[in-house]
Amino acid sequence: MSLLEPINKLIEIGREASENMANAFMELTGENVEVYFLGLRFALIEYVPEQFGDINYKAARIDFNGILKGKSLILIPEQDSVKLEKLLLLDILWDSLVHKEQLPDYEEMEKSLINEVGNIVISSFLNVFANRLNGTINITPPEFIKDIGFSIVEALIAEVAEKTDIVLLFDNKIEIIGRFPLKCYLLIIIEPESLERLDKLF
């Protein structure tokens, strides 16, 4: 097998996972959504945090186990997350005004919304790998994080740095048609002990 064969296979699965993610986003927002799969890349783990710099992000972290074990993050730049929040929270805010009810606490709504987005997006992405491997992938409840990108990613990286020095990144651009272009970063780290299970894909 040439080196390009497994890479091309992962790209193929990445595209399929991205399409699955787009469908999940459409169900969540009720809008037409395009997810552009820009490819995958392998990066030295020590240099990953600096790629996210000092931009403020809202993120949801989800760990997973089963046929594959690892950790994942979805990171949305704060200015883009505000666009998404306006879209998804409009109905809640409108109902509160119409029924003259007390508005829910915004911080709680923000946390719940980003966690829900993370849960839907990451699980829809991982489900494709689970199906291809004929197994199941279980996920933990999402953890909301609001910080600069470097700090968010560095905290995750620190937990796996002793086990691996390479991380697999899937690059995706999400666009809600006719509304807002959104930048969304998906970071998937597969634990070294379950990497060999990917051999079944090739």
C-alpha cells in the first residue's frame, strides 16, 4: 500500500463526516448550511496551541471512547459565535417577550447553546467513523469553555502530550447560506492505543 492510499481514505471519510455534520447543522438551525471540508493535516502537538493565538473563542470539549478513544474540541471565534447565538436564540427571546416572561440568563443560554452545537457537530462527525469501523463511539457530556484559543487548546494538549506528539486536524469551514459565514474549527485527538483500529479502514 502506498503512503497516499490511507491518507486518501481518511480524506474520503472526512468528506463524508463533514456532509453528515452539515446535515446536523441544518436540522439545528433550520437554515441551508454548507460545510466545506478543506482537508486533514497532521501537526506536531506542541505547535498546535499557537495556531489559535490570542483570539477569543467559545468552545465545547467532548471526550470519546469505544471503537476509538480520544478527545475533541469544537472552537468558534467569539464574533462568529454571537452570530450563531442570535440565530438560535431568537425564538427563545421572542417567546419571552410575547408571553412577558422573564428572560433566561444569557450566560446560561450561551453555555447551553454552544454545548448543544458541540454535541451535535462532534457526534455527527464521529458517527461516520463508528459506522465505518462497525463499532460504537460513546461521548461525554460537552464542557463549555470560553477563553483565548491558545489556552483552550493548550489545556487539552497537556493531557495527551505524554502519550503522543502528533495530532490529526480536520479543517472545516461552515457557512449558513444567506445569513452568516462562520469559522468553526474541529480538533480531533485519537489516543495512540486506539490508532491501530484505523487500520480497518484501509
